[in-house]
Amino acid sequence: MVTPNNDEFQGEQPIPRAGARPVLATLLLASMLTTMAGAIIAPSLPAMEKHFASVDNAAFLVRMVLTIPALMIAVGAPVVGTLVDRVGRKPVLACSVGLFGIAGGSGLLLDDLYAILAGRLLLGVAVAGIMTATTTLVTDYYPGESRSRILGLQAGFMGFGGVAFLSLGGVLADLDWRGPFAIYLVALPLTVLVLRYITEPPAVAAPGGADGRPAGARMPSLAFGIYALVLASQVMFYTIPSQLPFYLEDIGGIGASGAGLAIALMSLANALVGLNFGRINKRFGVRPVAVATFTLLALGFATIGASSHVALVLVGLVLVGAGIGMLIPNLNTWLASRTPAAIRGRVLSGVTSCLFLGQFLSPVLSQPVSGSLGIDGIYLAAAGIGIAVAVVLLLSRAGRQESAGAAQEAPAPQAAAARR
């Protein structure tokens, strides 16, 4: 696994306008929308299934209403990333936020299950655009230490958004199964803020090559290693929302509301760590933080899987939340610092794609083995993955340092011979 230092890409210039508070507030609010992609309507699923009971395969199709946006985000993110680089950050963000409000809120009016699924597909496209465009704009606007700080704020706001929106979705679902769809409409006034305050960064493209890319702009070699880290982390992480409610019921008789509060506690830890990511990154750097991230994930999953007490499960959830709070801002900081601005949209779109592909694959991979391993076994297996990744990151660093040291020492005998 190839990993870089924390140097900035050469030639990058800060965008002075980015310091304006309305710009930052708009980017953070847009980022919060992405936490509503799927889970916000989860409390509505039982009532939705009853409403569409006459539709063939209703049970399956209703569950697809929850999961289909994640698959669409994974598929659509690379296309959106190319548009972000070629058409511009602002147009993609404005269109995506507007589409988010229309497609997400369509469930308020539609009374056809297939039409609702179509709206969820468009919602996935919108989320891919929002995540890619907002993260690309942050990395364009804020170089150096300020980038790490703002990416941490972005993760923190997304965490707090998850707590707030998921709680509100449950309340509205108790009133009517369509209620949570109304929350998506908050994106419509936010579209006005994007048009008003977001400015397109200055053109950075050099003369184009045959493939349409700026000459000399190449994907950094570590990108695929970063993508693998994101994919592995999300396969691990999404065992929490997909398996934890059943696990808590087995070991402590905890119901749905208690499971929701437990997951909210993890989201709170995620948000608090994310808000402090800038300080963490400034002190330790990207690679040590990546090692610490997967170590925390391993400890958290091991605590959950080895415990038969709810209190210890909560401790494990806090550890997992702390690791997730550092994960994406750190990997985005790492990747953006080595990527030319001219292709940053398409490179960072790979993070978005792997993020949601991992979320989609997690239950697909974990559910078939839950019968043989048990849910506790799934969490212990996730802990094993976390430890393995942390060890690979450590060995990769040691190998690079050893190679660098050997390269520095090798010319010494030749120099001595020359002097003789």
C-alpha cells in the first residue's frame, strides 16, 4: 500500500473568497444533506410495506427504497467527478442540491412504489454530486492546515446532521410514513444559498491532452490504496446499522428505540472527533492518524463482539465513532494533498464511490455468514480487518523509511573510493 507524506500539491493557491463565513456555512450545510440519503426513512419502512402490500414483491422493493441510493451513489460518483472537473464545481453542486430536494421530497406525493424507487435513484445521483462537489470545493478553497480543519468540520457537521435528521425522521414517521420525505425539502432553499455564495475557483487546467485531461495531470499512485481503505472501513462500519439492533436485542432485550439511541451515541462521538480533526492532523500527520483510525475501529469492534453487556457495547460504539470521525477527513486530506486541482473532482469522486459501495456491500457480505459466525463473530472479524490494515500501514511506513535510509547510505562507499 503506497502512502504519501502530508505535503501540499505544488502550485496550489488558496482562494481568498473562501474565508467568508457564508461560503463556509453553505458548504457545511450542503454536506449535512448527505447524511439523509437513506437511513432517514428507515422508521417508515414497516408502514410503507403495509401501504403497498398489494404490490408484487413489496417487502423486497420497500427495502430497496432504503438501499438503492447507496448503489446509485457508488455507480454515479465517477461520472459526477468528471463533470465537476469539466463543467465546474458550482454548477454541479447547485444542480445536485436542487435535485436532492425534488427527488428526495417526491415520496410526499407519489403513490406508486416504482415511481418512489425512481425518485430514490435520482436522489443517489444528487448525493454523489453534493459529496464530490463540496469536498472538492473545500480542498480547492482551503490549502494546508486550514484544509484539515475544514474537512474535520465537514465530518462533524455530517455527524451532528445524522443525529438530528435521524431523530426527526423517527418522529415524523410516527405521524405518517410519508413524513420523513418532507425533510428532504430543506435542500430547496439551500440551492439559493449555493447560487448566491459559492464561487467557481479560478481555472487551473493546463492545455489538454488526448484524453481530455490537462497535460501533466495524473492520478496519484496512492489513490487506489486510499480507495481500498475507504471500502474496507465501510464494509466494517456498516455492520453497526445492519446488525446492531439484532445484537442488542439478543444480549440485552433492547428494542428499536434503544438501538437508535446507541447508534446516535456513535454518531455523536463521530461528530465531536471530526470537529477536532484539524488539531489532530496538525499534531500527528496523515499516516499516523490513519493507523490510529483503524486501531480505534479494531478496538471498538473487538469490544462490541467480545461483550455480553450493553454498557461495554456502548463503549465499543464510542471507539468506533471516534475512528470514523477521523477516517474520511484524513483520507480526503491525504489524497487531495497529492492531487492536481484540475483532476481533483474525479479523483475524490472515487472516495465517494467506495464509501457507498462499501455500505451497500456490507450487509451482502455479512448477512450470509451471520448464521455460522454469529453477530458477535462478525464484529470480531471486523476487528481483525482493522488490525490487519493498521499493521499494513505501519509496515509500509517502516519499509519506506528503510529504503530511504539505504538509498542515502549506498553512495558512501563510492564516494570514499573516489576520494582514495
